[in-house]
Amino acid sequence: MEPVIVAYFIRIVRSLSVGFLCLILDSTFGIMYNYAFINNKISLGNVLFYSWFLLSTIACAWYIIKLWKKPFHFEDDNHLDDSTIDNQTN
């Protein structure tokens, strides 16, 4: 398989993995441990959860944007001249 395609698939897998990890952690602590819901008043757990939620979402988005801003390195085929092509066909 082409190296550029492999690098593209690796970026897709890394993006999905980081996104799912962020969603799993946030939903586990928020919904299952009841920190996302404000019952009678705002507690320290709610403040910590929403602070963590905001920071982890920003960090996840920053990582994915940084990951996809890196350019792919395609092989440059312009360096081949006619003699190189003739030698390869013979």
C-alpha cells in the first residue's frame, strides 16, 4: 500500500481514537457519576466536571487540528528524466 494512504489512515484512526476517548471519559464522569446534572445547587463536583469537560474538549480539538495541519509528503516524480524512464523500460 502507498505510504501516503497509510499515513492518511493512521491520521483517521488517531482522530477517531482521541475523539472517542474524550467522549467516553466525559460521558462516564458526567452521566454515570452524576456530575453533569445540577440537582439543587452547584457543587464542587459540577464545577470540576465542567472545567474538565471544557479543557478536554479544547485539548481534543487542538490535537486533531494540529494532526491534520501537517502536510502529507508525496513522492516527487518530476525528477525522472527521459534517460531514467528509458533505462527502466529496457
